[in-house]
Amino acid sequence: MSYLVERHRDGHDNVGSHEVADARNFSKPLAAKILTTLSKIGIVTGSTGPSGGYRLAKPAADISLLDVLPPSELQNKAMTCPFGEGWCGNHEHCPLHDRIVELEEQQLKFFNENTFEGFDHCGYSSKRPR
């Protein structure tokens, strides 16, 4: 996403997956998979042909970090009760329960409130040394 935002700022509408892979040191298949996934959820648009590639589907300021996280990513990172899975809610809440819930809410708020606006000015460059 940061690369697409950067290239959009520079006036380049379409970016190939190979270019993203090279710029961010990803494998080409991984870059293609990520871009395809982002296209399916409406964050980027893709086109084929000689001038094809991917571009942002909407302004970077309208794309939150939460928009690009698969739902499973937050679920897999969810904090669990130190007494073990299934304790809180089935027994008396553990002493950390309320704090864990608060941290999860803060994390969700962070990903929802922060966008890709400004990623075009964060110092990344496609010409950076590897």
C-alpha cells in the first residue's frame, strides 16, 4: 500500500506487481497475491494489458489500516485470558480481563482511525538501497 500511495503521488496511475515486488523486496508471487486481494476488497483497481497494473481505488486518506487487514489478522492477534481459552465468560473474569478488553478496543480504534494519508511523504523511495 505504501508503494502504491507513493507512486500515486508521483503521478503514476498503474503499477505492476513486479514493480511493487522489486521496490519492497517481496517475491513477485507474494506481491501479486497481495495486490489481487486488495483488488477483490476494493482498495485498489487492476487492469490488464500493456499499460495495465494496479492503482488506488480511492484517496489514501480514505483507506484505513483496518481496511487492508484481513479480519483473521486481528482475530489471530486477539489477546487471550492468562487462565486459558474459555475461562473469561465461563467463569469469573480474570484480574486482567477488563484491561485486555480495553487494549483490544484501543488496537481496533488505532487501525480504524489511521489511514494511508501521509505515506507518500514518509521517506520511502523506490530508489532506496537494498
